Amino acid sequence: MSLDETNDAAFHEGLIKEVLEQYPEKAAKKRGRHLNVKKTDDAGSSTCGVKSNIKSVPGVMTIRGCAYAGSKGVVWGPIKDMVHISHGPVGCGQYSWSQRRNYFNGTVGIDSFVTMQITSDFQEKDIVFGGDKKLDKMIDELNEMFPLNKGISVQSECPIGLIGDDIEAVAKKKIKDIGKTVVPVRCEGFRGVSQSLGHHIANDAIRDWVFEKSKPEWETGPYDVNLIADYNIGGDAWPSRRLLEEMGLRVVGMWSGDATLAEMERAPKAKLNLIHCYRSMNYICRHMEEKYNIPWVEYNFFGPSQIAKSLRKIAAQFDETIQKKAEEVIAKYEPLVAEIMAKFKPRLEGKKVMLYVGGLRPRHVSNAYDDLGMNIVGTGYEFGHNDDYQRTTDYVKDGTLIYDDVSGYELEKFIEKIRPDLVGSGIKEKYATQKMGVPFRQMHSWDYSGPYHGYDGFAIFARDMDMAINSPIWSKFKAPWKAA
Amino acid sequence: MPQSAAKVKDHISLFQEPEYKELFASKKAQFECRPTDEAVEAQSEYTKTWEYREKNFAREAATINPAKACQPLGAVFAAAGFEGTLPYVHGSQGCVAYFRSHLARHFKEAVPIVADSMTEDAAVFGGLTNIVEGLQNAYALYKPKMIVVSTTCMAEVIGDDLSAFIATAKEKESVPADFPVPFAHTPSFVGSHTTGYDNQIKGILQYFWEREAQLTAKPGSKINIIPGFDGYAVANNREIKRYLDTMGVEYTLIGDVSEVYDTPSDGEYRMYDGGTTIAEARDSINAKATISLQEFCSLKTMELVASKGQQTAAFNYPMGIGATDAFLMKVSELTGKAIPGSIEKERGRLVDAITDSQAWLHGKKFAVFGDPDFTLAMTAFLLEMGCEPTHVLATNGGKDWEAKAKALLASSPFGAEGQVWAGKDLWHLRSLLFTEPTDFIIGSSYGKYLEKDTGIPLIRLTFPIFDRHHHHRFPTFGYQGALRVLVEILDRVFEVADASSDISYDLTR
């Protein structure tokens, strides 16, 4: 990619003006701070120019979720040998049941519990009298139903914090009663402004209720690393793990895709933390850095240029043996990359892409598109913070349309006016976009495909983008008897 | 090298490659600290026993794999069935992200709903500011003809008063004074999505009949139909309309999502499409009768309807022969319109098809799970075909449902061994299927875990269906719908027969 090229800033600024005109004055002022185009000043300093991590404007159809989604759905849910209780009414657990595609190996209901919906199913009496007794009893029942579980987490839904339940006290009691890890998580959905605070709270719960609670006997090695914040969507973490192992590293913990509690517990003994989704787990990496002196490195395994760059960056933290092996790994995959490029690049080159995803992918996947000759014209985060937008400036061209916490209305208008060749966003955005005749891929769940990480994943990524854009169905939208 | 550009392998085949199998084995052996394979096997076997079943049924606090959702899901579904209507949820925004995703995954359609995004400050001070701003913004941006408000449990726990809040919002000119904003309190810790549907339909009717203006019913010749929460609503509503049109009945379908949840791809995104018009909703008080197609989705609504002097009739999902007969005869009785020969012929064709296939169905055992009305209809239809409903389970079924389901089973010799499980979840059903197995399971996509664990084939016939496409675009209501249900069941029966034996791999069945 060349950041010297630019997108059409004036056109994008016009679009922003156009959508803001539709809002009532107060909302227009609020939303105006979240929409901009990326710019670089004469001194070479770049900015996305948007505010972020601020409360959503009521009534505009934000695409964001909640803290519970960030904790149960993202951080804790994938830990496979723990039972995760959706504590409160039935809905939250029901709607998030098996929807993140955190792949794992294990026997469901016996030693793994990822694809189960376990809830205290609050009734009115639980709201009135409190749910602590129910939780206490429930933990015993679950331990009897699932004796091979390694621990239990309590994922709070909205009512828990509002009715004054003391889930920490229950957890402390049950740790003694059942002799296993029990983790209370205060991720009530009304906390914070998006999923993001849920990630933070979930990270803190690992720090406070997992670390140093057991003494894992563990023989450490010089190349021990943790693979942090890869949730193994469609199996993403496995090709990533392969690459790291091929370069001679020993992945002692996967956080939290396909993870066991043991992998979480021993993390502080690793030599280096490798973090993929910075947004959702930077907190625990910073903690491990401060407390255990473990450095951390951000990496990006989307697309060959970022993969090679990341492998070298990771290898630079180790000795020459690892560095040499990293080069061998890159060389080994070069023929595969060349084949993928030869097959797909001619079909995708020059296509315009708009993204709107979570806390990592709005920038992280952009170079994978660049590798295929595609052009990101707009991007934005559901729940990014300022540091995410800062990092984004390294990834996208000047003039790129930036939209933070975009509303359904804005996104629809932007798509309608820009008419990109592809939109990458979520299930809520998929069908409206496709009906406009614009190809779409879900970029949270990989649209039931994946993995997209690593070289193995890049082949699938390229294939999927090709399938979406070059499907013959797009030519059939207009009935032939209708004038063009 | 497991991957290649020539034949790209995704998760379905990539992880079968030796490189990955080796990676899994080495991760497990070195890093996971999992229980031994023997321990896993032993526990696996133990969960199949009667002893485990008894422990499982002794659960009082833990719910494991329930087959129900929460009130506001039903409420936003109900609201979506009205013309130009924007469903609006007062409370946490995460809930709305979930409702939208959940419905979109089933219908494969855009599901526009707004939230007013209450956070910590609203938890302390109440959500009045949110609703004042939220209604104003939603009205300005999405230009609806009506906004229908329901609540999340957050707003319910802190006790926000929708009636007062909406009145204040109108005073502050968030929306015009005469702009319809019906509402319903839909606490997710009471009932399920079917309760929420009921509350919201009632809230909408109450708005037009009592709040907007106190109307007096002037009974005419029309009838109202309330379809209920139905994952097949797209096709089922159309089928019901086809019957009524064929019979020449004047009617209003109260809450009709058949357009908005089934819009065409032609270059235009229709955020609103079809639905009951506001004029029809207002006028529905003047119907001579209201028929609910799903009793347990409309208990409170039907009380309201009856209080206006209308005749009422409630069915339990008109699927199968008897249920369709009863529905049509009731329509005929209420309207004086005869059931035409063309419909009678459709009935005859269904009976003909079942007659042709009955030998493959007779005595086959089924477990049925889902919402109360669906499970009753499915059970009744299975009995008509000579199948044996062995377990009938509704997580959101109460005592009334239980009594009704038991009476239904008792009405047929094919129901003699049937058992009814009210308030139980799919982990209970797992124990039931291991200890008292059936030949087939009928339910939603959630049943796929039961199918995997027990090896009993699943037939997907109710909401939600996430992992098969477009089933909901074909009806299950009426005789045509029953024919389609019959074929789906038969297909599984024949697939099982074909897969079971090389000897009896017959060309003709």
C-alpha cells in the first residue's frame, strides 16, 4: 500500500455535512465530533480527527453492544473448561449463545462448555429478594451437573448491580465450598458506553480472581509466549499458533480462544505477551508488564505484508535462532502467498471497501485488503478509543472517511453515496447493505467462514472477498423489463 | 502445507489436515491440563443414566440451554408488524444489539430498532432525558409513522414510567403531540418473548382504542387476526391472508411482518414495508370478532379485546388438519362466509398425502420442543399422522399449557406414552432423550446440540432457525403448510432409512 495516495477528502466531508443536516441540532453537534476524514498536516502529523469512547446518542440506532457482551461474549466466554453463568434474566445469554464462533476442542457439557447457555433465568422474585441465594445454589448444581469443570464465572447482567446483589461474597464462599475458581464479573450492560468497558472489567477480573490464586507448577522455557486476545473466531488462533511454533516459540497460553483455565493461570510465567486485539486485552498486558515484568508486543496476522512484518517484529524480541527461523517461515509461505495473489488479486484490484467493525479490525484488516490491491475508503470503530484512532493513521490513506460509533442512518447514507464494492461489518448491517446491491461480508464472525488469521487464513479471506464481490447475483437485481 | 490457493480450505476441512491435528494434540498434551480421556468418557456415559437424569431434574436454580427468549424480543417483533413503525427500546443499548442480531440471523433481513442507550447516570437519575432525546432523534432521522416503545430490564428495575415519560417528551416536542407512541412495559424477568409480544400488541391496541381517544366500538363485519410470535410469520401470514381472501372475508391482520421481514433485493433498502396500517389498527376496535392464532401469545390482548364487546377465539397455531379445520370453521361461523371448494380440495390433497405416507410415520416417536402454541400444534399434528409424541417440552410453558398438552395427548391412543415437560430446558431434554429415546426431535436450531449428543435426528420447524436458510419463507400454517411439514418429516425418515442399512437400500419407498 502507498499512503501517498489519497481518498477524496472533499467528497467525504460533503457527505458528513449532508448526514449531519438531518439531525436535530443537539444530536448533530454530538455526532459531528465522531465523523471526519483522516488528514496529515504539513509537519507530517496524522489524525483521524474524531472523538471516541463517548456515550451513544439516544434514538439514532447505534450498532454498539454492552459491557456484558464485552465480558461474557468476548473475553470470558471462550475459556472452554469453565462454566460461564449469564447471571440475570434469560435474554442476554440466549442471544449470545454460540454466536461468536470461538472454536475449541473438547466435549460439550462434559469438559467444555463454550456452546452452552447457562443462566440464572431471573424471575420477579429474584429482582425483589435478590439473587445471591439462587447463585449460591446454582453453583452447587452446576458443579454437580458438570463435575469436570475447572471453574465458574458469573457474568452480571443489568439487574445485578441495580438490586445490590453481592456476587463477590457469594464467589468467595463458593471458592471454599467447591474448591474451584469462581470469578464474579461486574459487567452489567449499563456500565460504560459500549462493549469496551466490559473488556476492561473482564481483564480486571482475571487479574483479581485468577492470577496468583493457584500456584501452577510449570517448567518455563526461554521462548515461552502467550498469544493474547485472539478469540479463535472460525479457528483464527490455530494458524496463528502454527506460525509462532514454526518460528520456534512455545505458546504456553492462548487467550482466550480455545483456552483452558490452566493457560490463563500460568500466563504470568511467560517471557513475552503477543497481543492481537489491543482494544480488548491491553489492560491485562499492561498489568503483567508492571507486575511481572513481561513485555508485550502488538502484532497483526491479517494479510501477508502485516504477517511478515509481525513475525520479524516478534522475532526481534528473541535471539538469532528465532530470527533466522522467522525468515524461514516467511520464505516457506511465499509460494502460497504468490499463488493466492495470482488467483485473487486480478479479481479484486482497485475495489473500494468500507469497514465498520469492533475494536481492532477497522485498522487491522486494512492491509490485508491493500495486499489484494483493494482500497479502504472509509472505516470506523464501534467501541474504539483515541489510541485506536491514533494507530489507525498508520493504516489508512489521507482523505479516508472516519466514522466513530456510526448510526444506522449515517452508515446507510455513506454506503448509498460512496457505493463501495464491498462493505465489511456485522449481521445488523448485512442485509440492508446487500439489498442496496452492495456486496457485504460480516467481519465479526467472518460470515460463518474463517479462519482469516495467518497465511492459511489469508487464502480464505481472499476467496471470501472474491465470492462476495464477484457473485453473479449482483447483476440480477434489476428486473430486465425495468428501464435502467 | 495444508492450504492451497487452487482449492482453498476453510474451517470445515482445514482443521482436518494432519498439521492441525498434530497441533491440537500437542496443545492438549502439553498445555491444557484437561481431564483424562477416561474421565471424560466416564462422565459422558454417566450423563446418559437415569441417576444423572434424576439429579438433572432436581435442579432448582440453574437453567441450562433454555428454549425461550425475553419479553422485549417479542415486543419489537410485534411492533415491526405495523406500517412505517420504528420499534424503540427504552433501556440499555446492548439488548437492542442482541434483538436485532437474533431476528436478523433467523429472518436473514435487516431489523431496524433503536435504543435510547441508558447508562450509569440514567440508572441513578432515570431515563427521562434519554427518552426525550431518543424520540426526537429517532423521529427526525428515520421518519416513522409510529414509534412503539418497550423496555429492557434495566429500565424496569429502576421503575421508569413510560406513560409519564412519553407525555413529557411530547410536551417537549420530541415528536408532534398527535404522533402515535404506543408503549408496553416488558420486563425480561417476567414470562418470555411470547409475553412481550402479548404486552406490546395490547399496548398498541390500547393506545389507539383508549389513549389517543376513548373509542366506542361500533361492530362491523370485519374480523381481526392476531398471528402471535412466529418465526414463520413471513409465509404463514401470507397463507392466512390467502385463505381469508379466498373465503371473501374482510379482515385486519394485527401486526403483520410478512413484508418488512421479507423484502426484495432490487437495489433499494426498505426500512419499512407493509404492515398493519395505523388506520386499520385504530379501526380494529370495530371488528365483530378477534381471532388469536396463538393463545399463549395473546392472553392479555384477548382480555382487552373481549372487554370491548368483541367475540373472541384463540387457537394454538393452526398447523395440521384438525387445527386448520377448526380455524376455518370458526372464521366461517363468525363471518357467515362458506369455506369454498378450492380450500376443501387442498384439505383433501393433504389427507391424500398423509394416507400415501402413513406407513412410514405410524408409531414413530418424537420429542417436540418450542413455544407453548407451537408445541401443542405440532403434537396434535403428529397424533393425526399416527406418530407418537413422547416428550413435549416448553421452557416457557406454564400450568395451563401443561394441562392442555396432557389433555391433548390423552385424546389419542398415540399419545398414551407422551409426557409433558413445562418449564424444563434442553439439558433436561438431553437426559430424557438418553433415558427414554425418541426417533426424531422437532424444534429449533438449538436442538442441533441434542442431535449431536444423542444421535437423534433433528427436524427444524420453529424459531429460531439460524443454521438452515429460508425455511421461514414457506408456510407451516394451513393445509399447504401441513403438507410441507409432512414432507420435512418424511425426508428425515427416509434419510435415516437409507443410511441405516445397505440391504434395505430400496429405490422405491
